[in-house]
Amino acid sequence: MKILHIMAYPPDHIGGYSIYCQNLIRNLNSHGLECEILTSNYNRISKSGEYYNSEGIRIINRRYYGNLFGINPLFNIIPFLNKHYRDYDIIHAHSYIFFSSIHAALLRKIRKFPLILQLHGGIQTDAFYTSNLFENFQLLVKKIIFDPVVGKFTLTIPDSLVSVSYMDLLTVLKRFKIKREKNYWIPNGVNLSKFIKIDDVEKKYITFIGRLSYIKGFDLFLKIAEKIYKKNQDIEFLVVGDGPLYYMLQDFKKQIPIRHYYRIPHEQMIKIYNQSKILLITSRYEGMPTTMLEAMACGISVIASNVGGIPEVIRNEDHGRLFKLNNLSSVSEICLKSIENQKEGKSNSKKLREYLKKNFSWEIITKKMIRVYNDLIES
């Protein structure tokens, strides 16, 4: 079986979306499927034209023209897809908001080929008012123009819809009124052989990993950090990421101890997790964060907002703790209690890894995806 994966960002781009696709394709190849990637030469971080990566996967790059709103790479895949769609058994496009997926849906309307669209979060985003006018404008455009017209078209055309979050599938049904026989919930996965607990590393941080934006709730993280530091000045904070709210970080660094990295190569993230006491996720909207699963695999406590696909992973207090965005006053106490439990040696990291192995290992995820492919080809 030969699969073409359409990605807006190349697989060597740092981010949960690219990491997911990279892991999925690697594991599909190990199960005997031939996968190729059609993507952009985003910021020229990878080779131009066509090449094979170190794992023997063919990468087909197309010229990158810019980034709309800072999140949507502009490049044209229609000529290649129109010429070569018959070369593949299935076309698998990733994320409905990207122009590359819109192109795939447009061509699918004209040419009949098996098309799967996979959602990686973002369906549930809605307009909200913040002090960041640019981000608020993005969300308004998405709500008023993109989703009702372009988004609905892109979601309607594919033969099958796959989502890392079950809540996003429900949102597609309720908001867009799109019904189809074949919708699949296949959650995100984690590499359990790569992300492990390291006992001899000092754990000292409450950590935020992600884009410094209102959507990711970075402003909320800073407010919670300030409350925690007032109660316990032995605690330090770590931020990994960049974004429009960087200016807020600069102000808070004058008041509380925050260490900051703009970006960390994915292969080094295990060190970040193992230096952390807590991974604090304060997102207003989410799919299913890769960082959450990786931190859990390293035995790190995860305290997260009750949004998107997060509660599909954190199902009880053995897995982590959830909080509601309208009740932030309790979060600092939850964090401090978690740190106290760690001092007392209370840990359920072994149970966590068993839970992840059973539900979120890449072996499980890959087998589920192969069943989706087989279902589509048989139908």
C-alpha cells in the first residue's frame, strides 16, 4: 500500500503536528506501508526539491511563498497532485486549516481518489476578546469567514475523517452538520522507548511548553506562576517557546525566576521533562498535546486545562489533574500539593507507563491507522 501524506510543515519542523506525522509515517513504514511526504520548504529548513531522508522516506518539497497569519504556509501542491494522484492508493492530508489540505479537497472534487483528512486540533477554537488584537482578529476571521465556507468545504469532501480528539469529531457534527459513515478517533501517540524517567536528574521547574499566545493560555501560566511563587519562593519556572506574548515574559522575569528557551530540538526534550516537577498546560483550546503524553511517559505530573482532547487522556487523578479555565484560583494549590506529594515519594509512574502503553503507544496508533486505510480501500 502506498500513501501520500500532505503536510503544511516539513517533518523536521519543531512542533507537535510535525512530530506526530513523523512518528506515524516512520511506524507505518515499519509495518510495510510505503509512505511519501508532500510538503513545503518552510523557511528553507529542509532541502529543496525532492530527496530521501535518513530513514529512506521520499520528501517532495514545494516552494514556500510565505506564512499567512504566521500559522499557514503558502505553497502550491495542485500541479504535483493532479499529475501523480494515481500513483498512490490513498492521499492522507493533515489538518483542515492549512492551504495544502484545502488544495487536496479542491482536487478531490474534480479527480476521484481516496482522501483522508486528519484533524490535529483547532476545530473548537472560537472568537474571544483579548488584549492581543492580532490574535483576536485571526479567530474572528476563522469564525466568520474561514469555518463557514472554506473549512466546511474541506471537512465535507474527504472520504474519511480522522481526529486525535474525539471532541473535535463531535464539533464537526454539531457545528458543521457534516455526517459521514467513516469518522475515526485515533489519539496522539508517544514513543515510550525514547521518553523515560531519569532518576538522577534534579527536578526543579514548573514548566510551560508551547507557543506564547492567548490560545495556549500563556498569560494564564504567568498569572498562576506568580501566585505559586508568592506561596513558595523555592520554586523555579521554565518556559520553552516563542510567540506574540513574549513581551509578557520579559515583564514577569523581573518578578519571578523564569528560565526561557526559544526552542529545543525534539531529541533533547527528555532532559526538559526530567528537570520538571510539573508540566502545566493552560491552553484555552487544544487537540491532544504531544507534550502531555511525553511528560507522562517521563513520570512527570501533568496539570492541565479541561479542554479539547486533554480529558480524553487525563481520565482520573492517577493520570494527572484537570482544572477549569473559569476557576484558576485552585490551580496554584493543586501545583503546590503535587510538589508536596513528590517530596513524600508518592509516585505512580509505573502505572502511568502501563496506561500509556495500552492506549497511546505508537504500536497501538499505527495499527488503528492501518485499519482506517484498509476500510477505505475495501469500500
